[in-house]
Amino acid sequence: MVGCLANLYKSVENLGDAYLQPTINKDTLLKPKYSSSLAADVPLLLPNTESSTTLGFYRCSYGRNSDCRLYYANDPTSKCPCCSSVMYSPATLVNPPNKVSTSSAVANEGGYVKGGFTYTIMDDLTVTPMSTISSIAMLNKFKAQRVNALEEKVVDVGIKEV
């Protein structure tokens, strides 16, 4: 990988676990796994969280065979692989309880990185957590002579900006 994407990749690779959501594994970003036949269906960005469409789950409508209970579909016209009945009975997906924090601020964050941190994003897509030390190191790197001539610019980067 070359250029700016290599810098972005390296930035994610170097990002400490303290900055990532507790449920995120860095390898999901660095080494995504997908089937080549499904590559056209893989979204390149985070899904639109404003979408009101919900994914339904359905189970076998016949259900006399205990093996029928093992199968679920997201299409109500699917056939049960056990008895060939149409799987149109609605099923409810139940998520496990949140083992981390249940505070609304954490539960609604979404994305890959934790909120509450500030990051420096350079024009070559190098991303680093911002701190006083990293700011001083950056000033030294660019040989800034007149600190009062510098200007701060805060940019929110979200799905709309990408």
C-alpha cells in the first residue's frame, strides 16, 4: 500500500486500544474478511444510521419438527430447509446485555473510536491522538518559529464529511 492510504493504515495500526470502542477489534479495519462474490454488496463506509428500515427475522411457520427451530431467515418467502414450509412467522432478535457501560453517551457513540478524544489529521491522512506533547512535537517537526502565527482549526469528521 502506498501514499495516503498507507499512512491511514499505519495510523490505525498504531492507534492504542484505549482509543477504540471496546467491542472493536483493529483487525476488522486492517484485515477485513469478505467473500469475493459478495464484494459488490460490501459498503465502503459506515452504514447510514438514519435509515428507518429494519431487518426482519422469520422462522418456520410449520414448526412441528424440532429441527425447524434451528433455522431463521431475513426473507418471509424463504423455504425452511427442514420441512420446505414458508418461513413467514416473525421472530425477534434479542441482543445480549451490554457488558460495558450502559450510559447513554457510550451506548450511542457508534463508529470505531471512542468519543471524548481529539485527533490530529494531517493532509497526508496521518491520524494521531492529540496531546500537549504531540502538539509540541509537531511544532518542532515543522520548525514553527512564530507560535502566535499559528491558527487552530477544529473539524468534526463524521459520515457526512467522509
